[in-house]
Amino acid sequence: MTTPAATPGILPAPGDVVEIQTPEPTYGYLLGTHMGPPAALAPGAGPRPYATVATAAGVRIVPLPAGGITAGADPDRLPTARAVLAMLADQAQRLRRRQELAEADRRADQEWRDSLVEDAHAWATANGLCDAFDDFMETHGLPGRERDFQFNVEVSAPVTISATTPEDAERQIAGADIAALLGDCAAEDINISWSTF
């Protein structure tokens, strides 16, 4: 396996040969880097980079310092190409498993939340709680109970009445099926406005 060697002081790329001295030498092919927790829980300490390295003994995840990166490759100390592929397959399988478990946890949390909300609604209704309960739920990002809201809706649309005189047309529209008349109107010609009581 021919692999470019990393250069000291430059963040290595996946596939580079690295040697990291924290706290003992970790030597092998870099599989990837990610940001993780700081080395010490000190005020102002931010995340630091970590490296996933395929070594002859297996995969290791170690803090990635600014230095401590080797510039040379020693084939006798490196895992074989077959071993690296096996490690990558194992890491991919572990990642899929973690994703499956995370999704299962998310679904379980959602089911628990839905059940809790349903029980809270039933309890609030049984104990005659007012709309303040629903306002509380909505303030905390939870659905309130289904309620009836009244609106005053006004609809205006042009309709056509066949009549001999305007008076006759007014008499006809007064007793007409307005819903049927609106059904003949184009949607863009219907104006709807509403307000709460």
C-alpha cells in the first residue's frame, strides 16, 4: 500500500500515515478526524480535534495535537491493506448500529411524549381545567387540547342571475342557494376575509 506521508504541523488527511504521541505513540493510517470534548474541563476550554487511526493492533481514537505527526512510513509497523479494509467495515457497521439505536431512542421518546400529552389532556378535561392549561402546554412546546374556535367569515364573489329586471334578480338571489352559486365562480374571483369574535 503506497500512502503519502503526513507533514509535521499540517492537519493530516484520511489515508496519511500518522504518529501521535498522546500519551503513548499511536502509529498507523488516519481514517478520519472529528471535534470532541476538551482535554480538561477548564473555563473557556473549547472542543479539540480527535483522530481515528488504523493501527496494527486495531482502531484507536486519540486526541490530535498540533505536533506529533510523523513524516515517514514504516511498513513493518503499519497494518496491511486487508486489515485496514476490515477495520473500515467494522467502523461502518458500528456507526450504522449507533444510528439505529439513536433512531430507536428517538421513536421511544416520541411515543412517551405523545402518551404523556394524551394523559395530561384527559386529566385536564376530567378536572375542568381552563384554557390556561392549553396555553401552558403550548408555551412549553407541547400541543394543547383540541378546542373550538369561532370566526366571523365574509365571502364576496361575482355571481350571475338570469332575470328580466334588477328587482327580479334581487328577489332570486335572496332565496338562492348561495353555496351552489359560489360553486360556479372561479377560485381567483372569490374573496374571503375573517375575524375572530
